[in-house]
Amino acid sequence: MEETIELKRNLLNEMVRWKTKRKRKPLMLQGARQVGKTWLLKKFGATSFDNFVVVNIDKDVTIRELFEKTKEPHRLVEQISLIKGKPVLPEKTLLIIDEIQDSDEALNSLKYFKEDAPEYAVACAGSLLGVAMKKKGRSFPVGMVDFMTLYPLSFSEFLDSYDQRLAHIVRDWKVEDSLPEILRQELNEKLKLYMVVGGMPEAVVDWIETRDLREVDETLSNILRAYPLDFSKYATPAEMIRIQQVWDSMQRQLAKDNKKFKYSEVQKGARAREYEVAVDWLCRAGLVHKVNNTETARFPLDAYKDDSIFKLYLNDVGLLRRMFHLDPATISQENSLFTEFKGVMSENYALLSLLRQGCSPLYWSSGNQAEIEFLLEHKNNIIPVEVKSKESIQAKSLSEYRKKNNPAIAVRMSLRNIQKRDGLLDLPLSLADRMIDLL
């Protein structure tokens, strides 16, 4: 992604900390295709090092063959310097290895960079790394790589790239203070715009540069069309068909009032064992996110999850809107996005916000009587997070959960103003990215 717009990515701060770690290991940056991994690594190289050198395993046969011939780091660095015509210097150069999942040898070389040449800063990008590793039964040498995950831009990052005044307000707001009404409405309007554009970097750049939602839609459509092209790369023909079927069913799955994933929506009579691999593939590729069910709110939550009952969410709200063929004109209609698609749009947005904050939520249900969108662990507390898409709220499920489990703190995301009292944090959806801070 070679745009002139300066997108703000919070993960850059984590990368700067990685550079100065005492026991720094090669960095593996994971994430779905087109979320801006290579762009961010180049930005990191340009701002935190004297220079950077990029090698692409997928495109450059010479580089791929080089890793096949040797895994000795100093020889690799010497040869890459000759091939690229740029020096790769200890501590001064960021060596970026792109599409590293396409080479077993390049992956294995990371071990030797860690053991024999830790003075070199090596950062790798892998879109389909999880898929490739699963497919070939490979694994990284234990403890030899630092991992980070890049998601599409959050609402906060979108504001930081588009309206820095509002971004500063969101970043610094205190839980004790109510948002002034004019500011609350302004944030809600910007949130609706974010729901339309989403966080895919190319779509965000299109909007900032042109203010033309037709260009945004064209970009989002192209991304949705491009994703299935990857299905054949690491899947057998039989797997590819099932992956495509699950992907094609996502619109139907997400449009239901009860968003629990049903294999029967993929194909009539379909069974779990026939499509589990396809679901796993899409999760590993970062295209969808799985949220498993639990009926038990105890530590550790993961021990009580039900692997057979889950929901799938898309990796970006803009792509989700485009998948629904929802006209961008709804941006000008009061709360129309939240009215017609309130469940899926708001829940998907909230989940992605939680994932970026390092949470791994489940969803809670009590038979068929009550359901809480997300349940997560934080500082020895199990926190229920209910997501509502309007200001008028009926929180029967949250009330039942609190009565049954007596949590120290509960969160209700909605369009209402911020307020914290009696163990309940009312959190505006526009401040969802601050949830962990505000707790």
C-alpha cells in the first residue's frame, strides 16, 4: 500500500518497544490480507532505523533460492545486501521478509537469527501463515519468534487519520465525565461513517482523499472478490469447495437474529465434521473470528467453552456492510445503520475492538432465556459485555447475568452517554476502543 495519506497505527508503538527489548527475537507480524502489514513494517523501518530492506519470498525467486541454499544468518545478510544493493547492518537496518509463509527454509532461518545473530533486526509479514503452518504440519522453533497481529484500523485509528481533534478527545476522556451532547452526537456521526468505510487501509485512504463512497465501495468489493483467490493456495480441491461454501454462507449466518453458526446454512444436511476444516481455515487466514459459547462464568473461561457452539464475525465492519450490499447513503439517515443491522454491525464492531485490546471473549447464554454478547477475563474479574445499538435499552439478559453471577463490574455498550455506577459501566460505542482503560 503506497498511499500518501499518513494512516495512524497504534501497533507502531509496540514495534518501537520491540526494537529495544533486551531479548529481542525476530518479529512475526500476522494479519489478514490487505490490512497494511508490509506498509506498517516499512513505516517502522523508515522511522525507527537508519534504513530498511524488503525481500519478498513470493515474488523473488532469487531470494527464495537463497534461503534454500543456506540458513547461516551472516551469509544470508551478505547475499541479500548484494542482491538488493543496500547494506543490512546490525541494529541500524530493519530486514523485512514479506510473505514468509511461502518458504519453509525462510521460516527455519528465523531460529538461527535468534540464536546466532540477534544483533540483526528481522521482521516478517505473513498473511496466510496460520493456514500454511496447519497445512504442512509445520511449527516455529519454540520461543524463537515474537508475534504481533495487525487488524484493520480501529475507530480510534480512523479518527486519528481523519479527525485528530476528535481522536484526542476520545484518547483522553475520563470515565467520570459525561460527554457534552454536541460532542456525543458528533462522535456518533463519525462512528456511522466508520461503519460505512470500515478499517481496511485502502478504503480509509479512498475516503480521506476523495470523500467518494463509490470509490470506497469499489475497493471493498475488490477485497471481497480477492479473498477467495487464496482458497486454492493452501487447500485441496475438496477443502477449497467447502471453504468457499462457508464463506458464501457468511451473509446468511450474520443476518440471522440468532447469530449462532449453523452448518445447515452452509448446505442443507451439512455436518460439522465435513466443514470444521473450512471454518478453521477462514479463522487462521484472519478473515473471520470465532466466538465460542459458554454457560459457565468461572475461571478460566477457556476451560468452560463449548467448541461445538459458536458465532463467526467478519474481520472488518466496512467489508461486512459491503457483503450485505448496504447502500452508503444510509450514512445520512438517522441511526439507520443501527436500526436495520443493529445486531450484526454493532456486535462485529465491538468484537473487533475487544480483539485489538488483547481480549479473547466468549459469549454467554443461559438456556434459551438469556444471552450476553461477550464474556472476558480481565484482572481476576469475569466481565460481561452487552452490546446495544440504540439509546433506549432493555437489558434483561445483563440483569439476569448480574443477578446470577454478581460480577464486580459489567459493561453495556450502546449509544448512551458514559456513566459508571453500581458496578455497571455504560460505555458509548464510540469509546469502545477505550474499554479496558476505562474499566
